[in-house]
Amino acid sequence: MKEIKIKIIDYGMANLRSVANAFAALKYQATITNNPEDLRQATHIILPGVGAFGDGMKNLMSGGWIKVLEEEIREKNKPFLGICLGMQLLATVGTEHGYNKGLDWIKGVVKPLEPNEPIIRIPHIGWNQVNFLKKNYLYSDLGDSQVFYFVHSYVFHPEDYKVISSVTSHGIEFVSSIEYDNIYAVQFHPEKSHKIGLQVLKNFINKTGGDNA
């Protein structure tokens, strides 16, 4: 069985220590890196992030990440997990502070979360129920739904509904995770979602060719 080497991308958009600590709690080797070439040795690649879409893309480009990500994820098909902003950057375009091009790995647009009821607060911060549409991968053995922790104001609208693996309601229903081939992404923060969040991270590794048992 090959050694699992998880690389967490540091592109200046998040406090990454909590993500690394979550994998450490699962006894996986996970290292934070600001060097794109380190992804060549990775078996699994994690892109967390909080903040503005445009800033995230700018930092990925200026840090030299785009070409390596395309090669390692799109060409070599290494398992990828995007978290929060890391999910949104997969889109074709983001609309925060103007139009900004995304990675365009999954066709779609990132738009503001706009609840139908004015009493609903934005940003969406706190615990909320996630209803699973696909249960064989990230949500294996977790039933029909679980509660996870969110912090965001924008949501991903994919063109193809088939990539949607879960939905959540906060004044309006929105996409809370996607799965497409070797690409997985969640709008919530599994690293802040206690035991259930850890199970999602464990499922990501185990269902994509790794097992630390």
C-alpha cells in the first residue's frame, strides 16, 4: 500500500493549521506548503481558503500554482479536495467585486447568497444541516444528512446538476458540496465540524485510494 502524502496549499487565503490538525487527528501525514513543486510528491491535494474570490485567484496565479494544479489534478488525476473558497475557485467565474475568472474546472458561477427572507443573516456563519444527494464517497456511512459549520457569503451555481453531492438551506437552498471525477469540494468547513467533519476527511482519503488502517 502506497504512503499517503497530503499537501495543503498555502496561497495566503486561510489559517491552514486547523486543516493540518484535522488530518493529524486521523493519523495522516499532511503538510502545509507554499511551494507548488511540492505537489509533485503529493498523493492528495487540499485547497482550503476564506476571503474574496478575486484575491484567491490572484494569489494562485502569482504564486505559480495554476500550471502545477492543472498537471497534477487535471492530467494526473490526483484526488483533490476544495474547502470553502477552495470550492468556489473551481468555477468558471466569480462575481465578488466584479467578474473574476476562476479555475474553470467545473462550469458554473459563484454568486452572492441571497435568502428570500430579509431576517436571514449574511454572512452565513454557524452550524447548518447538509442534505446528502450522493452517499458513496464523502458522505459514506453518514446517513441522509449531518450538521456542519459554515462561514461564507457566496455560493457556487454549477451548470451541471449531476456534480452536486449535497445541498443546504439558509433562506434559500444552495449547493454545499460537489463531486466530479477526482475533484471533491465542500462549502462548509469539515476541519471545524468535529467528529462528522473528520469522517468526511477520512472518507475523502479512503475512497480515493488511501487507508491508514
